[in-house]
Amino acid sequence: MTSPLHTPLCDLLGSRYPIVQTGMGWVATPELTAAASNAGAFGFLAAATIPPDQVGPAIERTQRLTDRPFGVNFLMDAPGADVISEAVIAHGVRAAGYNRAPDPSLIQRLKAAGVVCIPTCGAVKHAVKAEKLGADAIIVQGAEGGGHTGSVPTSLLVSQCADAVRVPILAAGGFRDGRGLVAALALGAKGVAMGTRFVLTRESPVPDATAQRFVAAGVDDVIVSTVLDGMPQRMIRNELIDELERKGPLARLWLSFRNAMELRRATGASIPDLLRSGLAMRRHERMSRSQMLMAANAPILARRAMQDGDPAGGYLPSGTVTGVIDDRPSCAELVARIVEEAETTLKNLANGAR
């Protein structure tokens, strides 16, 4: 008899379990991606925070570390999205992940090459649109998720989206263990996508100082703030956020300008490229001018914390679930633990155990 943990998502992605490691900028390196896939989950390589011409080599490194399928996550409105798409196709990557400003032509190009398309959405209407544009599965992130977030709890959003679309749904926002996986399946999802839980694994490149901030944070330390770019983001409160809350609008805009120049250097994008990307974001996400101008803050300040190891002066994107995580297992240990707990939970439910 087929296990309830073998869902259509497993067949679609070629993974052993319906667990996805999300493509977090500065964190989802070839090493983490490969470790997640080797463990039986499905890893996503983060391409949004590296130069487009380096995505091909990063894919090749991941392929040297695993013979399991994995995906590449990127922003379709960012400079070099076409270059990244071609690298995904040329290297036979199983899936492409994307979120803001989906590009219908790129989606169709990827699908024509047999790439599984998996956007991330935070609203029912966005999930419906994503399906119409060709999504093969959709990550639905509720309010508990880290980074840019909406206000609808995961439990409500997942069930609504599962009713609204025909493609498989992955639940994201608040998941860390086997009980959560079973709950997601009960809500109508075909699997879970986890970011914060994989941040705190041994294969994660996050420096110890930053990892310690995550482990030390309680649920009440994880807040939603708009000070980074004018849009709601879930993060761990730290010295940076306290400082930005004291600064005025002009000081924040000046910080954004400096970070935009740093983002240009980090990704190899030209100033016209950044302007075009900003205008696309504004058009698709209905951003104000100030929000568009501040968009570079999050990726650069996240690098300061997540890559450079400065948890006081950088941005700590985090789901609420970090408040109940207190260890840093390997990906293999984590996935095995999730699966064992999920199987035990299902067995107890079937037996009427309390």
C-alpha cells in the first residue's frame, strides 16, 4: 500500500519525501541544496543573489555533490533572468522556482524544455493566476513565513488555495517537524516547503554568530516590520531594526541608494538594469515609489547577517518557527526525524492514540 507520505509532489519532483528546502538568498548554496536532496527532500539553489553568468557553474557544483533532482530559484523581474533560465534548461535542472513578477514568456520557455515551474504565492488570487500562467505546483506561504509576508495564517491560506487550484500545493510558513507535515497534508497540501528550519542545519553556510541569534530567539522576538523597504517582512528583531525605526524617511532612502549600488556590484547588474527591475516590481506588486527605491535594502542587509556573520548590523529574515527551534542537525538527520515523526503521528491517528 502506498504511504501517505508519498504524494504527487514526490513524483513531480523526483524526491523521496514531500519536503522542499526553499531557495533562500545567500543561504541556499550548492552545498545546502545538494545535502537537502541527498537526504530525500528537494533542494532549491538560490540564484537571485549571484551574478547570472555564475549560475551555470553553481548548478554544475550542485550536480557534482548530488545525483538527485533539485531546483533553481530566481526572480523573473531581475536583471539576467533570461540567462538564468537558459542555464536551468541547458543543465537539465528539474524545477524552477520564482515569485514576484512572473514572466509568461519565460515560464513557457521553461515548460517547453520540461522544467517544472513552482512559484511562491501569498494570496489565493495570486495562486489562481500562477496556475493560469502554467505553474506545475505552487508554494503557498502564510503569514508565519520569513521575509516578505502577508497577513493570512498558513492554515487558512493553504486550505483556501488547495480548493482554488488543481495543481499540487506546498504549505510554507511555520513548518519544522513531522506533525507539521501531517497537518499540511490534512489541510490539502501535497507537501511542505521550509526555509528557516533548513537555515539551522549543519550544511547551511550561515555563520555561527548568526545561527546563535536564530536559536536564541523566542517566538515574541520574531516580528513583522516595514522599515526595510516599506513592505511587511517577518524577521528577528535586532539592533539594525531598532536603529532603522529611529531613522527618518530620508535617512532610509540614502541607505537604500548605497545598498542599491552594492547590489549592483554583487549581481553584476547595470544601473539601467536595476531601474527596469524596480519598475517591473512596482508594476506587478503595486509598490509606491519609495518602496521601489528601498527594494535593495533587504538583499544587501540580509547578506550582512546571513553571509558575513553580523547578526546585529544585518537583516535576519525568519519565520515565526525559529522561536521553537533549538538545534542544528544535518539535513539527513532533520529529514529522517521529520519522516519518522510524521509516520508515528499518522499511525497514532489511525489507532486513535492520544
